[in-house]
Amino acid sequence: MSRIGNAPIEVPGGVTLDVSASNLVTVKGPKGELTQQVDPDLILKLEDGVFTVARPTEQKRHKAAHGLYRSLVQNMVVGVSEGYKKELELVGVGYKCSNKGNLLELILGYSHPIYFYIPEEVKVETVVEKGQPPRIVLTSHDKQLIGQIAAKIRTFRKIEPYKGKGIRFVGEVIRRKAGKTTA
């Protein structure tokens, strides 16, 4: 029994959810529009503003796809109605960030600045406050895309375990190592 797959999705006001004959789900809302191709074996129903996903058999493949596609559609509905936000902070002496439109410039202790272009679906904002590490704020209606962009930005300077320097999510807990001890 899939608890995630069996949970119904309530479509909020202002959001339209359409299912085509080929199991193509289209969700439109105030923040944007998203589409997802769902496994053709799954049964999709939209009744009175409640969307449900059912599986035809108890095969392992159908069980795996059941919860997956229900979660993907749920993420689409939340994304077009409320949106998603990810915040990263740059921890380290001399680490800086700035943006011009969707072009993100990072200074991370290398001999050159890193320029990273953010897709149009994701809005980027850099926040620099005195006494706080610089922050990068990403907002989008697409959860998969914003997570992928945030993960790519993190790879530019991974967190090192001794001093905790690098790019991390706001509020992320880093496991620190003790380092050498003097005898």
C-alpha cells in the first residue's frame, strides 16, 4: 500500500489541472505553467477539484510509479500556486556574489570569478548584509529545476569539514572534523 500514492491532491482555486488522453498532465496557475508525462499504465482521475492517481495492478513497477507520479503532480500544483524558494549562503573570507539579471557572478577564492547563467524560469537575487555571509535567493515555480540549479551552484565550492567554508543552504548543519591536535 502506497501512502503517498493514495493521498488525493486538492487543486486550489486559481489553478487548472488538465489530463490529456495520453496521460499528459498540464497544470496552470498564477506563477506559471508546468507539464508532466505520466506513465500510461496509471489511472488518473480529476473529480470536483480533487486529483487522484491509481495503479492497475500490484506489480513492483506500478507500485514504484504510483507514488512517484503523484508526488510530481503535487509538486507541480504547489509550484504554480505558491512557488518554491531556496537560499544558499557563502561562508568564507572574501566570498562574494552579485547578479545582473539572471547572470550570477561568484567570487569564491579562485584566481578568477565564476559566471553562471540562471534559466529564465528561475529568479535569482543576491543579498549582502553587514555582519552576515552573502546569500543567494532562488525562486521558481518548478521544484526540480530550482533544486538542480541550487545543487550546481553548491558544486562551485563544496563545504570543507574543518572550517566549514563553502556554499551551503541556509540553516544546513555541517559535520565538522576536529583537525590536528598539538601534542
